[in-house]
Amino acid sequence: MAIEVLPKTKKSLILNAFVEMCSGHQSPGLWRHPEDQSHRFNDLEYWTSLAQRLEAAKFHGMFIADVLGPKNLEPAIVSAAQWPVNEPLAAIPAMAAVTRSLGFGVTVATTYEQPYHLARRLSTVDHLTKGRVGWNIVTGYLDSAARNLGHMEQPQHDERYAIAEEYLEVMYKLFESSWRDDAVIRDAKTGVYTDPTRVREINHVGKYFNVPGPHICQPSPQRTPLLLQAGTSSSGKRFAAKNAEAIFVAGHSPSVVKKSIEDIRTQAKEFGRDEKSVKFLAMICPVIGKTEEEAKAKYEEYLTYGSEDGAFALFGGWTGIDLAKYGDDEELRHVESNAIRSAVEGWSKASPGVPKWTKHTVARHLMVGGLGATVVGTPAQVADEFERWVDEGDVDGFNIAYAITPGSFIDVIEFLLPELRKRGLFWDDYEVPGGTYRENIYRKEGQTGLPSDHPAHGYRWKADT
């Protein structure tokens, strides 16, 4: 008897635009391109226009990166390698005012922000956006940021995650358990705005934080913003498996990220979570042409505007490695640094045609798309690559980086999205128009708060308790 082989169910991809409030972001030097508008990052109209464009195309969200200091100051200043950079939370209410469904993921580090203050800021913006805020939780990685914020140097890696664990505990208590769902009654007859029996102090006393509370804001539409995270160290993966709802991964091929994704999903099960409910978003930079030749020519043109010094500055910040000290012709696969050899090995697998990996080869590799994958081709070829990442890496979607903006996003919208929709890989409209970021990520109306299998779900002070 013949066995019927059922077609594989295709994932409907989550797509965010990956940006930063700076000029160039992941493509250092491309601000010089005549069509690039990223130098307008100080103009509010630049952000509101981009938000409207993304929402019209039905992007899930805008994922806003952030750093608090450069690794190598002078080359970063000269090349505008994520410098200067503005505060990412400030523009979100204005973008939300001209959109209805687009989510906004904002990066804020736990190492240098007091949780009581940050909880207030995030709740405020969650109110103003009607629940469309996500928090990308990072622990910071630059000593320059630590020195400017009252420290001699940043805490050690594992301690930063220990701080973050307690930080999240405080945030959950403030967001979820300080106010009962029905605390605000606004009874004009009795003159009671908020029932004081339905608001309580959290009285958190810990190793790193003492926060009596209560939370200064009433519960926002999501209470806890959608929880995003990036970090694939052993501590980072454990933290993500417990807390994150969507996890940002970067690598030049699906095989680079697959093991981390498998590991985090396994650990999520150990925390009692549905491992498939944890979403993974890979960074990718599409360079699209109507023909393959056109796409390749566009990519080569972009490279002529790239900044090698900017690439070195960014790579130094991401990895702590100063590539500038190596010789112009030195083969990096033979240097003493395990970190460099490991990185180059990953790139060489993704780009096997490169005969020699020098610091100049690495810079060229980073100048368009940074540490993520850069895909060059027709809409069909780029869609094929998206599918390969889903099939081989088990990702759920992408944070789409740009070479130039808004040009890269316009190409994605005009050429790639129709191809993805034709293949059943991207939705036609928001699952919950006007809904929260969390509802549209999970594609589930009413899922405004943390899912029931999330470890912090039990913190919530419900109306009937």
C-alpha cells in the first residue's frame, strides 16, 4: 500500500526591519551612497515615514538596535560606524501615532539601567503605542559604555547575566504583580481613582537590587513588553530559553545558528515552555535585482562606498578583536587568535570561493550587512535563501538589515514580499489589525500578556485573586 507523503507545512515568516538611530548601521560607509537617507536619522519625519512604509507592507515590526559607546573611537567617528547614535525609545510614540499595527522592538541594556526607572519608561510607551512595544534585553558589551556610566569596566560576562536574571525578576514583579488588573476604577461618585487595596509594594530585596515599589504606572496593554533577546553564549542561551519570546541570531549560514537554536529550544522545554513558541529571527541583508546580474552589480556598487575602517571598528566592538594590527597580506586562518580563526572558518564555509582571508577580505565581507548573511540575487533567489534558512536553520523569520535606506526596504517590499506571498511564506495582513506586538507575533488575538507557559506568567495579579 502506498504511503501518502503530506506536504511540509510552511512557516509564515516574522519580518522586522533592523535599524538603529544612527547613519549606516550594519553597512559602514554606505551613508555616502547618493540614494541613502540614513543620515536623516535626526529628523522625526524620517522615522515616521519609514514606519508608515513598513506598516503598509505588513512588516511585523521595527527592531531598533542600540550601543552606548564605540570600541575604537576615532575610526568610528570618522566613518560614522554606529556613531553618532541617538536614544531609541524617544521616536517610538511618534511612529506609533502614524501607524496602527506595526510593533517596535527597542534595545535597552540591563547592566546600566535601574529597573524601577526602566519599567516606568517601557510601561509609558506601551500605553502610548496601545501595546506595541518589545524590549530587546541586552547586558552590554563595551567597556567604553561602562566608563561613561560610573564604572571602571563592565562586569564579567557571567555576572552580567546574573544581574540580568535578577533584573528580570524585578521587572516581572513591577509589570505583573504590583497592580491588580482592575485596580483603576475611576469612580467619580466616591472620588476613588485607584483602589489602594489593589496596588501593592513588591518589596524586592536581592543581591543587586532593592526595589520596594510599587510600580508607578498602571498596567499597560501588554503589562510586560514583548521580550526579545540576542546572545548565544552558554549564559545567554540559558537566559533566553527562560525569558525570551523572540531571539535574534546572526551568522553567515544556517549551519552557524542551527546548533544554538536547537540548544535553546531544548532548554526552553526544561523551563516548561513550548519550544516552538520561542521564535528565532536571523539577521539578513538582501540585495535584490530584477536579474542576477543587476543584483551583483548593485552589490559591487555598494562596496565602493563602504568604509574599511568602519568595518574594523564595528568588528572590534562586536568581538573585542583589533583587525588593524594584522598585516595587509596576512592569512587570518593561520593567526594565533582562536576567535578570529573560528569566525573566518564560518565565513569560508559560507563563501567557499574566497582564496585568502585577510583583514581586507573580512572588511569587504562586513561592509554590506555586517555580521549577518548578505544575500544577492533576484527575488526568487533571495526567497530561496530565506526558505533555506527556515529548512536548515529552523528560524521563524528575519530581522532585515539594509545596505541603504529606505532603498533596501523598498526593494524588499516591491520585489521580495510578492515572491514570499506567492510561496505562502508571508501574510497578507496583520493577524490582529490594531493589536499588540505580542498578538501579531503569536498570531493570536487576545494574547496581549505573557503566554501561560512562560515562567513569569504566574506573577500576574488577576482581578479575581
